[in-house]
Amino acid sequence: MVNTLKDLELRHFRCVLAVAHSLHFARAAAELGISPPALTKQVQETEQLLGTRLFQRSKRAVSLTAAGELFVLEAARALEQLAQAQDVARRAGRGELGRLEIGYVASAAYSGVLQSQFARFRASHPGIHISAREYAMDALPGLLDQGRVDLAFVRPPLHLPDGLDSVVLLRDRFVLAVQADSPLARQEIAGPAALAQQAFIVPEQELGTLEASRRGGFAAQVVSRPGSLVAVLTEVSLGVGCAIVPHSVMASVQLPGVVFRELEGPQISSEIAVAFRRHEQAPAARAFIAQLRAAALA
């Protein structure tokens, strides 16, 4: 049995199916582009390898045996599966099929950048399955470098290992989040003098806090680093302190007891970027990277 399966080749399947379709050796040979004697030899070889007759032959007619009818059904299925396998491989090689693992920080979702890029890619590559999961921002470069995620939506600045690259998709600005009962809430714009006296709750991306304190000439009094932006705003609502957060959060997350105020002076820029492997080989990931490069800000 092992030798039979090993010796039976694709040409045997095609020859038997051609004869079964027309029940005429000469017409089947013409369809395959070979001579009738060559086709007869292939069919006889198939029957020898299987140890059974597939066709009944006479001078006037050709018909399938019971074994032949069953073999033809399974052979047709096998060729269909082979064609499907070839199609899948070709489509995967073109980046039309596959899987992508995406890591992101929450503010990428608050800003809408994550959703808009997903929607565009799914519309153009419906055969690619995309999984997305929120991670702590500091963990994402390592996960990307190790191949555990394929793309990472992050907020620069962020150190990237050698071999990783990124493009900026959105430029945002930082604003101040304060408890509604705070004296700062009564001001339309928060200036450095008022901020210097505040306790700060710092999100994962501390650029806004650092830049506001640098411009104001004071050292921020950091009382908490709870991680996620929702956790940061929750502590603001409880009166633990104030926080400098991206404007996109102000537009997307409303917690009781929290209000947002603009910062005095030039805007402190906040960006959303996507990081990826510079020499990515997976076709699906390369297709998404091409989309992201096309959407990148100058």
C-alpha cells in the first residue's frame, strides 16, 4: 500500500479523469495533448498500481467499473483540493491571505487611527485575519522584535531596537485633565505657575508632563503612574492629581468629575506611529506596511 501511494502520480489521476469524462480514449488523448497509445499506457499503469480495473473496454464502448466510479469521485476531489492548495499558496505569496497580530496602545484607538487603518486594510485584503490586542507601550518594541506581534501602534518617542522602523500617522497635542472641583478647572487655559503647585499622575507616555514642566521651569511632583489612560483619568476623577494627556483622549473618554483644559503657550505635540520590522518577509505584513507608508505624515 505504501508503494502504491508513492508511485501513483498526478498524471495518472488526470489521465483517468479525462477518459472517464469522455468515455473515449482518442478524444481524451486529444484533450490532454498526448497520443492515444500514451494515454492507454498511463491508464493501464494506474490500474496496475491500484491492482484493479477502472474501465471496461470493447471495440465499441468504454465504461467505468464499480471501482472506477469510486476512484473517479475521489480523484476529482483530490485534484480540486490540489488546485485549492495552489491557489491558497499563490494568494498568500501575494499578501492576500494570512494572519496578522497587531499590538496597540489605547490612545491609538481613542484617536481613531487604529480603526481607520484596519478598515482600509480589511477592505483591500479580506482574506487576511487580523487579531489586535492592547499592550503596555514599553512592551511593544520587544514583542515586535521577537516576532510575537507584526505591527505596533505606539506613541513616540519610544526606543526601538535595531531592525525596527516606524512611520507617524497622526499629530495630536497634549491637554490637561483635572478634577472638576479643582481650582484649575475654573481656568480656561492652564499656565506654568498654576501647574508648578500640582501633583501629577503620569501616563505611559510621559512626554507631555516632562515638556510642560521643562517649559514652566519646575520639577513635576509625580504621585502616581497607574498605566493605562483610563486608569490615569480615574485617579484624576478621584482627586489624586492632574494629568497631561493626548487631546484625542479628551474627545473620546468622558469620566464623571474630569474636565480638560488647554495648556498655555505653544502646543506640545503628541504623535501616533506604527512600528514594524524593517526587513519584514511575511507578505501579509508587508502589504499592511505598504499601506501605512502611503498614509504616513511627512
